[in-house]
Amino acid sequence: MQIELLSPAKNVDCGIEAINHGADAVYIGAPQFSARAAAGNSIQDIETIIKYAHQYDARVYVALNTILNDSELPLAYKLIRQLYNIGADAIIIQDLGILELDLPPIAIHASTQADNRNLEKIKFLESVGISRVILARELSLEETKHIHENTSIELEAFVHGALCTSYSGQCYISQASCGRSANRGNCAQYCRLAYDLIDGDGNILFKNKHFLSLKDMDRSEHLEEMINAGITSFKIEGRLKDMDYLKNVTAFYRQKIDRILESRIDLESSSSGKSTFYFSPDPQKTFHRGKTDYLLHGKKDDISLFQTSKSIGEFIGPISQVGKNYFYLNSDIELNNGDGICYFDEDGTKGFYVNKIDDGRIYPSEMPELKDGVKMYRNFNHQFYQSLQKKSAERKIDVKIILKEIAEGFCIEITDNKHFLSLNKEYSKELASKPEQVVENIQKQLSKLGNTIYSANEVTVDISQMWFIPSSVLSSWKKEIVESFDILRLENFNKLKEDEEIKREQRELIPTDYYKDKELTYLNNVMNEKAGNFYRKHGAKYIDPAFEILPAQNPVLMQCKHCIKYALGWCPLNKSNDIPEFIEPLYLKSKDKIFRLEFDCSNCKMMVY
């Protein structure tokens, strides 16, 4: 079974570095219609990444995962054709109206925005030609395993990065509040704001807390469990993140996955080549809001971070002593000038840069009011950041090279254990004047592959006598066979893709009655006539328009497995603290915005109105 590490690409440079740092695939935003509107890329840039990735048998998936209006469908169709023509390996979609277009045989992945959270929905998506589903982040291992055991579709799951508080594709708080649709790629991130929590009598229970903001996902300790549950693609979130985050987190998961692959003969990487890192990856040393495995093993108390929605980095220790313009830390972690430090007080998050360190005394750029015992975090590691600004990884494909003697000259062979190529060269043989240097010189010349994607881990010389072959001739043969090997490997990669395309073209897709007797509300995000036709083809009779077209009356704006009462220890089904008296409903207030909370305890779900 092939296992894929899938990394985000904010732009062409990030895409290339993701591959260098060990990604088996990258996902990147199309020029338009990406669920991260600020992370669109030109067709030319996407083609550059595709050509680079395909050298390593790595894949490139392009996100067109917004819902579309009727006027946008022709342009989306044109984009998909262009992406297919430049060799994109899949498109990621939310709007199922796209399936009604005359599509080329490109693989189609159902975005997590398509609300992929139960077996029946995923079986339906498989039946209509979807190649892969990106599972809802909220699914547990048991739910994932159940889906895997009852479908044949590829399963992709997030393993790291920022968490949407609401089920993806089911969040309308931004559209309702300021006209910026998350389903159209313009989320205003209301879940990251600070709110007051107010009860039904208007009493303020808490002030200025980030009640809808979650920690970041980190499932790095559970990768093998996820593989055993049926996940084959491990996705890192972050198409808006900077290069240092991309390099660090990709390298971290590459090392984690490689250790699993080395221990199991039934698993292999989905791409070729190994990355060498010139730094020690650590997710806490770049953007990091704390970590949670997020419901993978059921509900826990550690998924929210009410104090801040910003990066807190790594915990470095408590303050042990405060001086006039310096302080001491009880910590074994070495700080550096220029590091960013943050901490929490009753007013929220505070921070400063380290100006100087002298004999254990830490001098801030501006001395804040500090107290003994305050926990300190480093959210900007200056030295680590600098190490990532230069070349921090190199990816090479190991090959074996053999030089053999044949009657008319020599034969040079190259293999990477998946591909093999030989090249016969006619050459007049003459004995070397320094026979003791022949083998060493041949090995030295043929192993010099520095400007290629290959590394010669073994060079074998099989000759009957110590023949003289000039270094220039050996270099010429090496250049010729490496260039031919590039072509062979790419041809084989493209043949594999063509075989996959033929299977997709030959597959018979039969209309279903999946939506029979179902009333499609705004939650189905139907924004164009093609989408309406798609749902009617599969049994739908009544279809409400998308919220972006016609806002529903008293709509639920967010559906969350995160629950504020649970996080505060006020869950009536799981009491961990004495529950204070308050009048429901509860409300969240931020400036002029007020949202009502509703709690469905039987389904362990919180709704925001």
C-alpha cells in the first residue's frame, strides 16, 4: 500500500520546497475558485510545480473548491481543461455541479468542504466518480475505519494545522456577518475573534476570550493508527502559511512517516527520492497554537485555546525571578537575541522580543510588568527561522550504476530499483598506463551526479582488463544516460496516469436515488443550475438555494463538535466542575455582533445562530 504525505503550496516556491522537504504530493490553489482566495496561482506557476514534482513521481492537486454561480462555470470548465493539459494530477472540488460538465478524465477529489462525514455520503461520492474524499476533521479512528471497510475510495485526512471550528462547508458566520463567504474562499475568521460570554439575563460570565478558537491539529503520534484505519494520504493544512512553516512541518512528518515505512514491508512511499535535512524539524518552533489530536480518540478537554488565537510557539518555562529591567527563567532551553516571547495575563496575550541575554538574565526590548511563576512561551525562534531562510533540504533518488565491458566497447547501466536503462557505447579499447587508478577513476566520474536529481549509492565496474577511458568520455556517457533515464522515468509516470485515466473513462456512472425524499436546504450549498441538475438526477425534488444567494430564516451559522460548556467543565453529561447557575440561552458578543448558542447534548454538538 502506498502512503502519501500531502503538503500545502502557497505559491510556486513553496510547492518546490515542499517536494524538496519530502512531500509525496502538494495541493495548490487554482487562479480562481480556491477556498483560500488569497492563495491563487497562475497556470504557468502550477505547471512549473507539476514538472518539478513529476521528476520525483510526486503529484500535484489543484484546489477549485468553492461553490460557483452560473456565470463562473464556463471559466471553471476552461480552467479544468487547462489544468488537465498541463498535467495536474487531480482537482479538488466542493461544488458537485462541476460533475455535470464535460470533464477530461482527470482525477476528482471531494474537498472536506463537501461535508464528508458519514459512510452513506462517501459511498455516494464514490458512485458518482469521485476518486478520493478528504474526510471531515471531526471523524474518529473508529468512524474512519468503518468508512474504509465499506468503501473502495481513497481516503485522505488532515494530520496537522489550523482547525475550522465548524464542520467544513457548513460555516456561514462570515457570510452572515460581513458578506464574506467561507464557501467562496473569503472567510473572515470570526472563529478567531475574542468574545464575551453572556447568559440569558445579560450577565457577563467571561470577558474577552477566544471561545471559538481551537488549538492546532497535531496527529503525529497517531499516524500508524490512521494507516491501519484506512488513511493513505496525510494532509498538512496551511496554504496561507509562510515558507518556514511549510519546510519545518513537511520535514517533521516526512521523518515520522519514513520510520513507519521502514518498519513495515506492506507499505511504501507514493513518490521517489529521499530528503536530507540540514536542520532538526520541530513544529513548535514555527507557527503553533498548541496541539490536539482533535477527536481522533473521542472527545477530550484539550481542543480549545481561549486565551489567544495567535501562535504561542513552545513552552520554555516559568519566570523564577524578576529584576528591574530583566528576568530569570526556570528553563533548560537556550534563548537567543531576537527571539519572540509571549505570555498570558488577565488582559490576554502579551509579548516582546529578547534584546539581550547576559549570565542568565533576559532583557526584553521593553520591560513589561512581570511576576514570578508566569509561564513563558517562545513564539519566534530567531535562530531556527534563520536556518530555514537558506537551503534546508535536498532530495535525491538513489541509483546504482554499472559499467560493463562488451565486445564492441562498453555498456553503462542505471537503475533505481523501479526503472532500468542500459546504453551501449562503441569504443576502441587500449590498456591504461596507470592500471591501478582505472576502477577508482571510473567510479569517481560516474558517481558525480550533483546537478541531477540522483545520487549514486553504488557504482560497479565489470571489466576484463584495466582499459583507459578518459574522464571526459565517462562524463559524456554519464550525461547521456542520465538524460535518457529522466525521459524513461517520466514516460513510465505518464503511462501510469494514462492507465488511471482509461479506467476513469470506462467507468459507468449510474444515477442514484441518494437524495430521494430529502429536502435540500441551504446546507447543501447549491449555487448554480448545474448543481441543481446534479442533485435532481440523484433523486432530489426540492432544493433551496445556497445561503449566499438567499439567506435562510434564523439559520444555524456553525455546527461544531467543539462545545463551550464542555470546555468550561459545564457539560451536563460529563461534569468535571461544579456548574455555576446561569440562565440559558448563552450568547457570544464581539463588538456589535451577537450570536446565540444552542447545545444538542444527545449528539454532542454546539450550534451558533
